[in-house]
Amino acid sequence: MITFTHHTHQSTPEVNLTPLIDIIFNLMIFLLITAVFTAKGISLNLPQAAAARPAPSQRFEITITEKNDIMVDQKPCPLPELEAILASKLDDPQWDGSEKIFIKACKEASVGQLVRVMDTVRSTGFDNVILAAGSTKQ
């Protein structure tokens, strides 16, 4: 007599990771490309100077746009708020006072706005102020 045995072969379910890895790589490429284009900063038409030198990468920067808007760390900042930001910078324990304040003013910005910003910076207690300019050297 022939006996038949019933063997059940259960296969373990598998998750195919290839589509997931493809999606992650696409997202990573998208984020890297986006980060490159957004890290540019504010585009200004700086006045030219023969003695202009490259600035250090770590600095506190105040920007005056062609519409006389004041920007601190690429964010709009009204003049009264600028004094409070600078005062908090003086109270920061990581700030040793030797750092320079860079003021980048667009060529089309008014001299009056530049003087008001410089006056605010100096009256807050900062003496190390540098005006940024583009280089005329080719």
C-alpha cells in the first residue's frame, strides 16, 4: 500500500528593498541639489575697491539691499531690532569681542541707511567694523 505524506513548505515572506533604496537615493539627490541652490545667499551689486580682500568664512554679517532693507543672517531685520541683536551678541559667552562685523551694502543703497547701520553697530559697542566691497582685480 502506498502512503502519501502531506508536506507543507512554507516560504518566508520577503520584502524587496530595491524600490525603497531607489526612492531614498532620489530623495537624497533632490535634497543635495536643492541645498546647493538655496545656500547662495543674497545677491548684491557691491561697489568695487582695489584693496578688497576675501573675507574669513566665520563672521557676523549685516547686509543692506538696494531697497535699503537691512538683513542679518539673510533675514529681514528692522533697524531697532538690529541694536537688540547686536546687544545679545555682546552677551554671548562664545563671542570674544575680537570678531569683525561685516557690513555689505549694495551699490544702490543710500549712504544715509549705511551711516545709520554703522552708527547702530558702533553705539552698541562694536569697533571692529568692515565694509565689504568687490575686487577690481581681474
